[in-house]
Amino acid sequence: MSAQIFHDGEADRAYRARFWLGRGAVYAVLIFWAIICLFPIYWTATTSFKMAPNVMKGNMIPWVDYDPSWIGWKSLGLSPDTIGAESTVRAEFLKRFANSAITALVSSTLAVVLGSLAAYGLSRFSYRFAWMKNDDIGFFFLSQLILPPVVLALPFLVLYKELALLDSRIGLILLYTLTVLPIVVWIMRDQFASIPTELEEAALVDGLSIWGAFLTIILPIALPGMVAAFILSLVLTWNEYFFAALLTSTHANTLPVMVASQTGSQGISWWSMAALSFAAILPLIVIGVVLERYIIKGMAAGAVK
Amino acid sequence: MSGDLLHVVTNDDISDGRRRFGRFIIWGSAAVLAAVAAAQSAQLAGWTDFGFSNWRPTLYAYVLWSICVCWAQVLIRGEQGKRVLFVLPAALFVVSLTVFPLLFGLVIAFSDWNLSSPNGRQFNGLDNLRQMWSDPFYWNALLNMVWYVIAILVEYAIAFGLALALNAQIRARKFFRVAFLLPLMLSPVAVSWMIGKSMLELRFGPISRFLRWLGWENPSFFGDPVTAKITIMLMDAWTYIPFMMIMILAGLQAIPKELNEAAKVDGATGWKSFWEVTFPLMLPVSITAILIRIIFKLKLADVVINVTSGGPGGATDTVTSFIFREYRDRSNVGYGTLLAMVYLVLIVIFMTVLMKLSARWTRPQT
């Protein structure tokens, strides 16, 4: 190679340097924050494989610092050598897991169905219930978001006791549906507002009823928004702790309640707590990684008008 | 109906018989509901015994009535009724699950009701209110909420910075987005063990180790009130910063590129173009994000209940966690409900003022 003949001017080189400096700073910030976000998850996952001395020495990297063993998962009955055997802990864990899954799935579905219908109606027709017009009805739905759970908790405790709904999945499902409904209405109202009404008009001219047009024409178009709303509801209901802690005791406990009841006792072994916590968050990590697009879409709805 | 976005002309041909049937099922089911409720009340009062073991029959009658009301809309009003059917189920659901319990809560709030005592509910007038007035822990919890809400400003600044970094031209954007989103997905209870109990553990926790390595001799996160509060704030921020970040990121992506380019042509440096172009354009999104964040923050409880249970000396208590403990320790429903009701009133006033103010700020300035 011969010597370079053409050089950047002095001013350009300074600019390049600044550009790379800024670039480096952006990446530094991003990587720093990524570590902050991911390290606790990494720590929990690895701790579930650590024996007591490894925990105390603060070893971090498996196979380098310490030899991973299935110790945490064995205590849950989920390690390779215990998976075939009987395990009361595993039975307990699976029961809680099933409770969480059922309540979260059913209440999210219910909320998406009720919320989408309401949002569609509000975006297409004008209503008048007593003194309330469309905007008031919409605000009524959204205002439920402000209602703190603690206000409803104790009245519901008493009501459920009278209705024999205490410690039942149905009771939790009803409350969870209520808490995520405003979010669904919020996302879906945005979604329907962006669909032109000409579509239904054409369908109505072709002889479909309102409900037929809604079900066959509009729903497929609004599906991505519904998925976004569904997943957001799923995340919120899966993680809900407050109502579950108050309203359930033995049968309908969800996973967060189980995790919390284990943290309360002192001297709990770290590896089994880590395994339990990790098992509780794993489904959501999977959802977060796979369906990230929808979650972001759902949260961005309404942010940008 | 005028004002519909969707104009439909339909000729409804509803016979008188159908109308009558519609009215009949509404009133019929209402009568059933009233009869069942009356029978149950009678049993409660001890007049007769129908053998009810709980209030389920009334609940079923109520559900039946709700279904009949929805169905009758179509029967009586035809096409118009089918439209009402979009909103009515959700509205009925919300009304029956919030308005009724709230009214019931008002009754409880003014009574002395220990669920484990055999006396049952006793109306005690304003005693609860008086007790609240002289309950330093409740006021302390309210004050803490103020601090927690103020911390949102810091969270907002961090979230904005991260959103800007994500919006820059970078590689592996998807990886960073997923990584930044993950904390939001984790259950606060698991987080309170993962971070609050294990990573912040004083002897073995990696964070304490790291801080010791940095030179802090005896890191204690929940020892004194101020650090404890800050630690809780940090943990809560860790979970919810992604939420604000994503809303702000969506706002940033909606800003047309031309605006920043124009600013650059006009000679604005990066800093200046941020403050004079990007930030003002982001104001509406920012305010929405902060308002929603405040709403979520006012419900903060899980982390506090599981990590500190309000300690040390109530320094980290939120209103929700305080009422939760109040109920757990004394199982007195009445006092707890009153505290919650007062909290609700305060929140509604606060949020209304805040929304009015923000509407004024974001109004286009001429």
C-alpha cells in the first residue's frame, strides 16, 4: 500500500472523533443498563444451581467458579433425578402454577372480550345512559384505573365471605378482569379508532348485520391490538399479589403468594428460593422475549395520538 | 340516533308481543332477584329459615337479571338494542363490581367490624375517623407516598435518557429492547426475593459485596429510614422504568426526522436541538407517561410488603401495605376500609388537579 494522499481536513477529523465518542457513550449506556436489567435474572438462575459454600463465597460463573448442581431444582422436585419420583413440593408448585395460569388466562380473555366490545361500541355509536354520553362512559371505564386495589380489597373480602367465593378461582378471576379492563378499553379504543368506518358500511350494504360486520370484518383487522391487550393483561394478572394474598388461603393460591410465603420464613435455603422465583418468572421471560413486539405495541398505544 | 360514526338505516319490525316479552323478562327476573334477596334477608333477620348457607342464590339471581336486561335490549329496541349490547355487558360488569362494593365499603368504613369476633358488625359512627386522625403511622404512610411520587421525576429522566439511546442509530436494537423490557415482566414478589432478599443480603449478596469492594464498609440497605426508602424506590424504579421508556420511545419514533434535520441546518447543536425541538414535542407523551406512572405508583405495595413490611419504623410504608398489615394484625375490616376510603378521596382530588394542570400545560401555546 502506498501512502495515503488524500486526508480528511482538520475540522472533519475532529468531527469524526466526536462522532465516535458519542457512539461509544451511547453503547456504554446501553450495555450498562442491559447489565442492570439482566443481572438479577442471571443471578437468580445461577443461584438455583449453587451449593451453600458457593453462595457464601459469592461465586458467579458456573463451571469456572463452581460446579453447578441441580440442588435448587431438586428441592422443587423438578431436577432430572427427582422428576420421576413422587414429590409433595412439586405437587404444591404445580397446583399453584395451574391456579396462576387459569386465573390469568381466563381473566385476560374475559377482559379482552368485554373490553373490545365496549371499545368498539364507544368508537362507533353514540350512547346516552342517563346523563352520560360517550366521553363520559369512556372516562368511567378508564377511571377504574385510578381506583387503588386496597379500596376494593376489604369490602370484597367481606362480600366474598358471604358469597362463599373466598379462596376460589372465580372470585380472583372476577377481580382480575376488573383491574385489567380499563387497560384493554384504552388500547382497543385506539385500535378501533384507526380502522375506517367505510369497511363496515360496505359490509352492511352487502347485507351483514352490525354484529356480523364486527365479527367477520373488524375483528381480524383489530387482532394485533387484541393480542397486545391480552398479553399486557396476562402479565399484570400473572404477577398480581395483593388480592391473591388477601382473598385466597389454601385452594386458590397463585404462584406469587407461594413465593411470598416462602420468603417470609427465615433461614430458607437460597437455592430452592432461587429455583422457585426463577420458575415463577420463567413463563413471563419467555413471553417477553417471544412477544416483545406486541407488548411494546400495546404500551405505545395511546402514548402517540 | 344522530352523531353515530356509522350510519345505518334499518327498518325494525318489532311486534307488540316481542316488546311485551322483553319487558316481561326484565321485570320477571327483577322480581325473582327481589324475592330471593328478600328471602335471604328474612333468614338473616331470623324470621324464617329457608336453609340458605350463603348469599350465592342472590348472586345467581343477579346474574340472571343482568342477562335478561341485555337480552331484552334486543327484544325491545331491535337494531338499536344490538348496538347497546356492545357496551352494556362491560358497563354492567364494572358497575356491579365497583359501585356496589364501594357503597358497601362506605357502610363498613363507619363500623367496628372484627371478622374474627362473634359480635359481627357494630356501627360506631365517626370513631374510625377520630382514630385515623390520631394515627401517626397512617399520616407517615401518606407522607411516604409523596416521596415515592416525587421519585418518579428521577425515573422519568432515566427513562428518557434510555429511550434516546435506544432511538439512536445502534446495532442490536432488538436485543437491547428486549433486555430493557424484561424487568417489567417479572412479578414484584419474585423481584423482592431476587433483589431485596438475596442480592441485597448483607453478607453474601452480590450488590453488598460490590459496594464493600467500592469502599462502603458496612453496607446496610434497610438499616436507617432514608436508605431504606431509597432502596425501595430503586427496586420499584427498576421494574417500572421500562414502562415509561417504551412510551417515550414510541413518542420519539413518531417525531418526523425532518424536524431535527431542520434544526441541525439552522445550526442547533445536539443539546440545543434536544431542549428546543425534541423535548417540547415530547411534552404530551411525557405527561401521559408520568400520569400513568403516578397511578401505578400509588398502588405500590407488593415490594414493600415482601421486603421490609414497612420497616424500619414505618419508613418504607405505603398506604396499601400499611392497610394490609393493619388487617393482617388486627383483622379489623372497618378501620382499614375507612383508611382506604380516605386514601381514595385524596387520590381522586390529587389526580383531578393533576389532570387539569397537565391539560393546561399541553394545550397548544399561541
